[in-house]
Amino acid sequence: MPRIRFETADREVTFPEGDEVNLLRVAIRHECGIPFRCASGNCGTDRVRVLHGADQLLPARRRERDRLGELYEQGYRLACQTYVAGDVTVAWDPDQREMEASGKVYDRLRQVWLAKDDTAGSPGSDG
Amino acid sequence: MAELLNTTDFRAALEDAIKGREAKNASFSKAWANGELSREHLARWAENHYHYVGPFADYLAYIYANAPDTATDAKDFLLQNMYEEEISDVRHTDLLIRFAEACGTTRERVMDIDNATAVTRAFQGWCYAVAFREHFAVATAALVVGLESQVPSIYRRQYPVLIERYGFTEEEAEFFDLHITSDEIHGERGYQIVLDHATTPELQQRCLQLVRHGADMRFAYTKALYDTYVAPDAPVADPEPALA
Ligand code: FES
């Protein structure tokens, strides 16, 4: 059976031959400790360095490539976006946080909070 | 009288409860994956799907309110899930409408529930009722394990076909790409919440029942799309009257 080695946690998990499994899902299920937040390819908190078996990973889609930028060329993947088909070893910094904000999220929140028809905090509201 | 299942057996029972009812095997899903639908069919899908997923944060908000303040892990997951649906990036329903517009329909048509089938309206009503009335672990089982956790297996088949056979751009089909991965994680966290908080035999059995019902509802909703929109156009007439 194919084996995922979570180097930083010193853990290994196997999965059935022929399956393609989501890397972060396996890590969560087996409590392997990859940090994560959004699960949507936005925050970059779950970036991992692929030590072995990069050819056993399904190719990154646009969202992941865009978020990782040049880290992608350096052998990093986002665990939430990555499907594994065979033996692979990954490592990460246990204290890593989200990657520098792209600004998109904050722009979006600003739009929501400062929308013209947003009456929150306006005179007469309950505050 | 059912006994309390250990975590391994309960998880296996939850997974079993979906088997044989997976929406990826419903007629509309199969026709989609085989490249047999037209853009008009996909537009009708979007006009229906909006009324199932559009209120997803509302369903989760009811579950959130029903969860006690001691269930911090469950509450945090629900809140995060709501945030991601609505404001963490492009609103998910806006991604759905972007796809709908690429199929040739309009935002107004998508948002008008008169354009949904009766089965879609029943599906939405079931989601609201379960979220509002059931124990939070049971409602999580129904909506997250029974419904949301199926998404990756459905969209992993449908997304490549959208690009390669139906000719959509990655941007037009972003709704699907996003949910393939985010619902993997939501589904897994959902399992954890159900395993941790369904702590009596009665709650476990109710979870299993509602996962079966949820999977049945999603299957029926998906099949009704085929019966309503595709079967009348199919070369061989369907002997069954179409659902309307
Ligand atoms: S958890 Fe945020 S990018 Fe993967």
C-alpha cells in the first residue's frame, strides 16, 4: 500500500492502492499536525516541502500555483490542494503561519463592512 | 437496543450509510461526467443548485446556535465554514452565478426560486428543518457528512469534463475547483465532530439515519434534474412521467 510519511511529526499513514487522497485530509484524520486554516488554497498556512515522491502527487491546479508563486518551483505544495497517488514524504515548519496576505481577503471584507447599504453603527442602530 | 459503537466502527457505519446512495451515481451526474449535457442543461442545474447551497451558511447558523458553548471545536468549525461560504474570498454563490452566466442564464433567473424543481425546494426545506430541529451532532452528520462530504467525489469527475469537453475556462468553473478541496476538509472535520459529540447509542443511530436521509435527498434532487430537464430531450422517451 502507498505510504505518506509526515516527516515533521514522525508519522506514516498508508492508503489503499489505486486511491488518490487529499494530503491535508489524511493529516487531519490521523492527527499528523500540519497547520491549516482556510482549506481553500488562500492562506498558505498548510504549505509543505516535498522531500520525496513529488512525481506521486497530482499536478497543482491554478489556485495552488497562484498562491505558492515561486515556492512551487522550490518544491512546496499546499496540503489542502494536493492529491497523493503513491509514496511521498513531506515536512513543514510546525510554527508556520499564513503566507503574506494577498490583500484579496481584506479587500473583500472591507467591501462587505463598508458597503453603502450597510447600516451597522449608523444613528439609530442598536450598536 | 443498539449499543454504543467505538469510533472506528461508528466512522465505518457513517461511511456505509452513504454507500449505494451517492449523488455521483445519479443519472444527471453520470450524463454530466460523460459529456452528454448541453449548456442549457447546466444552466438549469445552476438555477436549482443555488437554492440548495445558497442558504448553506443559514443552515450552519442554526446548527451553531443549537451547539452548547462547551462544544467549542464544533462551534469554531461551523463559524469557519460559514465565513468561508460568504466572505473569506469571493462569495461562493457568486462563483456559482459566474458559472451560471457562462452557461447562458442570468443572476435573476438563478435567484428566482420559481425556476427550481419541486424536489429542489423540498431538499432545501429538509436542510432547514434538520439544521433547526436536530441535535447539533445529528445535524452535522446530515448536512456535512451526508451532503457536503460527497462533493469532492462528484466534482472531481465533473470539473475536468467542464474544461475539456464542455469548453469552460478555469475561471468560469472556479466554483467546482474550490469545492473539490475545501469540502474534503469540511467533510473530515464534520466526521470528527460527529465522532466526538454523538456520545450515546441513540444519538449515533439518529446520525446514521439522517446521513442515509441526506444522501437519499441529494440523490433524489440530482435525479430529478435529469427527469425534468434531460429526459424530455433524450432520444429514447422515458416511460416515466417527468417530475416537475
Ligand atoms: S489551509 Fe489555507 S491554503 Fe491550505
